[in-house]
Amino acid sequence: MRAVDVYIAAKNTFSHYGDETYAISKANGFMNRCGAKKELGPDQDIPKSIIEQVVFAMLDADSEQVFWENLNK
């Protein structure tokens, strides 16, 4: 999955729980845990298996559902 799509889904998910600064901070942390590298750009591939592990580690069940809905838009 493209890094930019994962980032947007994470940011939109975290925006339900805090302000813009919070959402950006948490989305950046999410991407770091996914192993995304800024120098590889927004189109780098992030394996779904890695995303699933990070989702499980960082989100509760309700937020997981929100994240996957955001990602699959």
C-alpha cells in the first residue's frame, strides 16, 4: 500500500481523538512504526502485514475499524 494513503488514513483516524497537531504527531509515529522512510517518498510500498501489526499495536478495536475504512476509501 502506498505510504501517502496509509498516512492519510492514520491522520484521519487520529483526528477523531485530538486536534490537528495531535493527529499529525500520531500519524507520523504510525508511519515510523511502519518503517516508512521520508527519503523514499510518498509512493513507497508499505506491506499490508506491517500495517496490520501497527494497527493492532496502536489502535483499539473501534479505531481499527475507522482506520481500515479510511484506508479503503
